[in-house]
Amino acid sequence: MEKKEKELDLLDLLSIVFKAIGSFLKNTVKYFVLTVIFSFKKALYFIPFLLIGAGIAFYMTMPQKRKYRAEVILRLNDGDAFMVRSITDAFASSYIKVPKSAENRKVLADLMEITPDIAATVKNIEAFYLVDLFKNGSVDYIDFKRSFKEDTSHVVVRNQIAIRFESSTQDNFYDLQNGFMHFLNNSSFLAQQRDIRQAYDKAQVIFYTAEIAALDSLRNLEHFQRGDRPAMVSRDGVMMVSTDKQLFQQQLIDLNNAKRYHERRLEEGADVALITSPLSIDNKPVVGTLKTLAVALVVSYLIGLVCLLLIFNRRTIAEWIEK
């Protein structure tokens, strides 16, 4: 008996759910048809709304209003991704997202070593983290949505970052890239870190050069004291006969490798960051004319529909409010 009651309750519940879905679909179709009929009857009244929407769309897609994008990947010799993104955000807020006056353009041009005309085309410069989601040493994607914060450093690649340039034209992205690299290299904090790193590498080169010279002198002295007699050296606990060329050879190899490492860091690390991928330029504007026009017409139609429904049903609405 109890089992039958549970089955009846389940059937009742399913019946209520299906009736609700059916009622919802029926009302949706009903009001859609009424909306279409209303729109055809009042078609002339929609024309001003659609014209305004089309005008706004064409204004937003005028050549001087268009926006193009390009991205580049940088490898950081100094600082890390968190620091460089903070510096980039502060730079954009202070010098790009400001009123486009002649004075502001000149300040931006001086910081990036570009012309004021090129500075006038800059829409934005942003930095984005590279994400190593599986922590396997390879980049999985670029966080263009900025969903990763500073507290997720375990998946953010700290020594690389993506820079996105936004401009009103496609013709000056290489100038913007070079200008931004100039700005980074002259950033006081990053430049200070670069100077500290280079001073350390120079000191290490001097140290290893002296060590190599001392060991080489010791090898020559050992050879002079031995004359032509072969030397007995211990290798892995086994006494072996060593010739002059073998003496101290591994130590010299290790010292030369360490010296070359710091010399290479000095050669490659003259800048605080290096470009590791070609500039990727999107030839299509961020917001295309047709897409903007379609969105503007839909939005203007919906606004017009709400306004006309309120206007032509104002008496009914007023009576409903009074009740």
C-alpha cells in the first residue's frame, strides 16, 4: 500500500512538472506571436529606433574608432610576471587611459620614444599571464580573461608574459613593440634589478677567469716539477697514470663552463626582457562593422519594443497600478 502511494506521488509530481513545462512553452509561443503581430502593426514606429541604432553602430566603426590588436611573448631577465603586469597596468592607467590631449600624447611619446602621431593611435597596452596548468614546464594557454590572480603563482609562468597592444591602425604595431621594450628597459625598478644582476655576472666572470688562470699555472708548475715522469692520480679510488694533458682537466672544464654561463647571461641579459615570439597581428578589427550593426539593431529594436508597449498600453498599466 505504501509502495503504491509513493508511485502515485511520483506520477503526480511528474504530471505537475510536465504541465508546467507545457504551460511555459505555450505562453512563450503565444507572447512571441503577439510580439511579432505588434511589431508588424507598429512597424513605422520602430523606424526611428532602428535608425538611431544604425547611426550609433556606424559611428562606433568609423576608421578613427576602430581598434586592432597584436600580441607578443616576452621572456623576463629581471623581475617576474606579476611585477611586469603591475608595471604595465600602472603605465596604461597613467599615460594611455587619459584624455587624448597634445600634452598627454607627448608624454607617452617620450616614454616610448615614438612620435606623438603614433602615440595618438594607442588604445591600450595590457599584460597577461602565461599559464602552465599541469605544471609540466610547457605553456597551456594565455590568460586573456585575467582569471588567475597573484595568489595562484603555482600555475603562472613567472619568467614569461604576453603583451597585447591595441591601436586604431595596423601600421604601427612594431613601433609600439619597440617603444614598450624601451619603456621596460628604462623602468627604474627593473633597470635596478638588471644592474644588480649584471654586476654579479661580471664579478663571477672575473672570479672564474682568475680561478682558471691559477689552476692553469698550478698545472704548469706540477708539470715542471715532475719533468717527463708520468704522474699517479686517483680517479674513483683507483690509482692511474696521468699525462700532463689529463691533469686538472675536469676542473678546468667545469670552471670554463661556469665562466661561459655568466658571459652568456651578460650578452643575452643586456635588456630586462627579450622577445621570444614574432609579433602576432590580427588584421580584423576587434569590433567589425556588420557585427556591430547587427547588435545595435537588435538592441534598438528591443528598446523600441519596450517603449512602444508602454506607450500603447499606458492606460492598462495605469489601471493595474491603481488596483
